[in-house]
Amino acid sequence: MGTRDLEQEMESAPPEDTAPEDVAPEAAGDAAEPDAPAPETPGHVDEVGPPESGEDLGPAEELAALQDRHLRLAAEFDNFRRRTRGELGDAGERARAELAGKLLETMDDLQRVADTPLEGTTTEALHEGIGLVARKFAKVLSDNGVEPVNPVGERFDPNLHDALMMTPTDDPEQDELVSHVVLIGYRLGDRLLRPARVTVYRHEAEAS
């Protein structure tokens, strides 16, 4: 058989079965079952469900979980309490240090007045110097919320005043009014640091 005859025989031979990989993608897609569901993307929301540990917990497991949660909350609260206590302590320490710094300035002024030589110094000058120190000291207290309780002419209040003695009066309108402040009181906000020590008018009706 010549070469030409062999080529003619190969051309006229029927084609062999086509391999699966020779099939076009479009043909493979057409051959797929039309009702088959499309594959889901990994991590799809439908795949996310409740944790297995929370599905079928018995009473013992639920009690153990609640106890564990209680212990964790108690530990967190204890840490919060300690942290808050430390922060409050630091804030109080800073406030005391700031107040002490301002009082030291007043102390320096008072020391200068005390160190003033008596020779050539009048009583009036010393009195004026002490008055300046006292006013400066009062301003420091006021700037820090400390206010004086000096109730001359006010109605006696047992919550703020401490009556040392009674002063008789013939005027009924003066009854129970503060006649004299022996010692000024002080308050910090709503807290009474020291009551004012006072004398109080007392009107007594004349016997008929």
C-alpha cells in the first residue's frame, strides 16, 4: 500500500469516541440537570447557626454556665471597684496637695508678719498686715468651696448654729434671733464643717 492510499484510508475512517475533556463548557452546562441547586458560597449566612454548646444544654450544664458567668461578672465588678477606689484616692490626694500649696502661700505671708521687727512697727501696721493675711486665707477657703456661717441677725437654726447663751430682750420681734457670733462656723457645700457658736435673743413676756 502506498503512502497516498494510506492517507486516503485514514481520512475515510469513522471518527473515534470524543473524550469527555473535549466537550465544550457550554455543552457540559447544557447537559447539567436544570433543577440542581447552585453551590453555596463558603461563609454564607445560611451556614451560620447557633453554637452547638447552646442547643441542647441540660439543667446541669445551664447551671454551670450561669455560675461561670456570675464568677466573671463578680471578678469584673471587683476590678472596677478597685480601679474606681484608686482613682478616687488619687483625685483626693491631688485636691489635698493643691489646697496645701495655696495654704503654704498664706502661711508665708503670716510668717512675714510674725517676723516683722517690733522696733519701728506700729500696732496699726501689724493689725493691717494680719487683716490682709486673714482675707487672703478666707479667699483660699472660698475658692475651694468653704463658706463661713456668720448668722448675725438671722433666725437661730439648730442645724447650723450652736447656742451658747440666751440674751434677754424686750422686743418680741427679736425673739430667737442671733444676737452675737462668738465663733464663725464653716460649711462645704451641704456639709457643715463646724456650727457657728452664737448667743440668741430670748423675749420673755412680763408677768401681769
